[in-house]
Amino acid sequence: MADPPGCCRPCATCLLCLYSCQWITAKKEKRKGLRTTKCDCSWFLFLFCVFLFTLVWLYFAIIILNDFHNFNEFIFKQRKLWLDWSLVLLIVTSVLITYSAVLLVLALCLQLCGQPLKLHWLHKTLLIITALVVAAAFTGLGIKWTEEWRSARISLQATGPFLHIGIVGGMTLLAWPLASFIYRTRNTGLKVFLLLVYCMVMIVLYLAPLGITSPCIMEENELPPKPALVGHRGAPMLAPENTLMSLHKAVDCDVRVFETDVMVSADGVPFLMHDEELTRTTNVQALFPERAALNSTAFNWTDLQQLDAGSWFLERRPFPTVQRLSADDRYQVTKQRIPSLEQVLEAAKQSHIAIMFDLRPENHSDYQSFVNATLEVILQSGIPLQQVLWLPDGFREQVKLQAPDVLQVYGRKRLNEKEPLLHVNLPYQDMSSEEIRQYRQDNISVNLYVVNQPWLFSVLWCSGVSSVTTNACQVLKEMKHPIWLLPSSTYLMIWIVVDCTSFLAILWPFLLLKKCSQRRRAAESETDVLLTKINSLMQE
């Protein structure tokens, strides 16, 4: 097999060595008569599919980073081991995608150089392992974290137009090795099949924008106001969650509402705590080891006040931002204690920030007494009741009677269009852009949680959401505009330019390599004629 112009033998030899794990020079390969078999083509197809499979998983991995802190908390509850598993996810995914991408590039370069695709058994084994690992990851996602499929669907509203451009670009580049293979192979049926498949894929891609929808495709003057920020347990990237320091950091981030979780101690004092156990966010294991596994409500307030609710933040570093804390902030972290609801209401009153909370655990036998104790503290605190947003569903009617000015927030969608809901608080996966717009038209305030990534905040901003609950208030505070905003006319122009450019770029390699192929065949014909004449003369 003759090397095409521009492909030197040393380069072809190196490519063959890396792909086949054998040091066979291009010259020896030619003497041995090695050719790409149907089995080799099957392995190349498998390699291509594994690369695409891994690439899709990389996309999912980036998307689920928005919610990965929940996964870290889940693992801690199960194994009592704290680790930022997002780093593990990204490292493993990067290794897998890099490996499959390098192999694919080697294979395409070998095809352009006219070399056989003899994939070594070690690469075959590693490719199978890669496919199994990614398949296991998708399976786990489908079983334990099904809501992330909806997150991926929402992400397409943010990335769809750019994914389209990237995929069209990638398929356009694929025209070079495809044209090279078509002009080299003598199997007419295979040529026709590959061309048909490629053309069908490109036609689908060229028309894909017809199915791409995004709330951010709008005119600048149609952009809704920026959503207000609700601090998820305060500002948990800047201070230990559910502490007074976290509340003050949230105020510094222009947060409108401090979202928290309330429990009631054994002696009837409401306090701030999210987990049923105290082990993750306090030093209860050191002070009360024999009671560390008990429910948070089993401790009296005197014991709870002794616990350190800040040092864990520096030790476990739940977010990368912990490394950038100032010396003064680090000192303040070590001084944090579990705050009572009374202390938090006083701080909220002074800071003019609203407070929204869950009352846990809802299945407790004394839940009604928890509601009464919490409501009593609120009424005695002197905070304007309009600054209190009540989330718990239990005994809601009682709360409405005793404190009618408290804002009632519902954790569900309305049952019908006539239901008089004024405030809803839902996971961001549970509401479409159309539903958000409809609720806002009906003067229903919509708060969605938990929104940490700028791309997601941008989509919800364009959709018209009222507010978002976030861990990253310091990031979203700085956003003055969605990441991108395109008028429909501009997007139409980009679509046409990309498709036309791609079409012309695809024609180029087919026409160029066809001309090279014709020259090569003409040269081979002249060589055959010359060899025939020489053979005839020798016989005479």
C-alpha cells in the first residue's frame, strides 16, 4: 500500500507502533502485506462508539457538578467518610476520554497514511473496561440519581446551540479520513453504505436547530429581571452552614432570604441543623461519643451549645473556596456554635433579611409541639412576620390562624389553575420554562433550588424565575447578565453560516483526495504497463 503524499514513513511507523504496540516500520508492513481486515474495522467502529459514549458521560459529569455536594453528603451519611467525590469523578472521566480520544486520533491518522488498523489486544481490553466503567456510571445514575436526567435535559437549553456547532465541526473534520477510506477501498457496497450514513447524519445535524429551544434565544429588551438569591443554609461556600457567620456572609452577598433547617431540642429550644445526626457538622463524636449516633433532637440545648459547629469546615473543606479564606475568617470559623432560632431571627431582623426554613423531622411523634415551639419563638422575636417564609406542610392551617402575616411557601405545584398559591419552592428539575412563565403571569413567586452553576442560573434567569436557592451566592452575585443571550435573527444567521461552511469544508477533502487518487491510479497503470513490457523483453 503506497503512502500518500505528505505522510512520511517515520511518522507512519510511530503511529503504527502506538496503535498496534509493535515496532513495525512502514516498509516492513508493506513487505508483510498487512491489510485492515473486517475484524479490524469492527474494532475501529467499537473504538469510535466508546469515544462517543465516554464523551457523552463527560458532558453528564460536568452537568451533575451543580448537585454534587448532595452526593458527597449522601456518601458521608452512609460511610461516615468525607471526600470531594467530584474530583474523583472528573479525574477518572478525563483519563477515560483522553485515552479513547488519543486512540481514535491515532486510528484516523493511520487511515490517512494508508496504514493497517491493527489494534493491539491490550488496547482492546482497555477499551472494553472503559465501556464497562461508563456503562456502570450511567446505570448508577439511572438508579440512584434519576433527577439528573432532567438536569441534562435542562442543560441542553444552555448548551444546545453550541453543541450543534461543535458536533457539526467534528463531523466535518471526519470527512477527511472518510474520503481517504472511500477512495482506497474497492468494496462498492461499503462505499455506498458509508456515504449514505454520513450524508444522513449531516442532514440531520444541519436541520437540528429546528428542534433546539432555549429561553435565552430572545431579544435583549425581553430579558426578565435578575432572580433574587436565597442562601442555601446561608453562604456554605464561605462559612460553616447554618451558623450566624454563614448568615452574615450571605448578607454580604446581597442574599434576600436565608434558607435554613430548624430542629427542636429535647428541652424545647428550636435550633438550626440540617442532618438528623450531628456527626457531619459538629464535634459531637469527640464530646459525646456514646451519643453521637442519636438524633439531633435527642440532645438538650445545654449540650448543643457546647458543640463546635465550625472546625469541621476547615478540616473537611466541603468546597474548594475554603482554601481561599482569610486568616480572620478562619479564626471566626473556629468560634462558630449551633445557633438557636431566636439568635438567628434577631440577626435576620437587624440585617433586614428574610428567613425561610424547613422544620425537621416531619415524621417525629412530637411534631406538633415542634411547630408550637417554633411559632412561639417567631412571635416573641419581634421580627416582622413578612420576613418569615414558612415551608413545613404539617399543621399549616394552625400556623395561618396564629400568625396570618407569615408568608406561606409551598413545596409543590398548584393542583389547578385556580388554586391561590402565592409562593412555591421546588427543585429546579421540576419546572419547565413554560411553567415558570405561566406561574409568573399568574403572580406566583417561584423559587427553585439548588442552583450553583452560572449556566443553570442563566437558563432560569431567561425563563423568568423569581429567585433561586444557591450555595454559590458569591458567584451568582457577580453575574450582571446571563452567560449568553441571542436574538432569534442572530441565531438563524449563525445556523446558516455554520451549515454552509461545513458543507463547503466537506466537499474539499472529497474533491482533493479524488484528484490524488486519480493521479495515483494513473501512476500505478503506467508502472504496470512498464513492468509488462520489461517482462516481455526478458522472455524474448
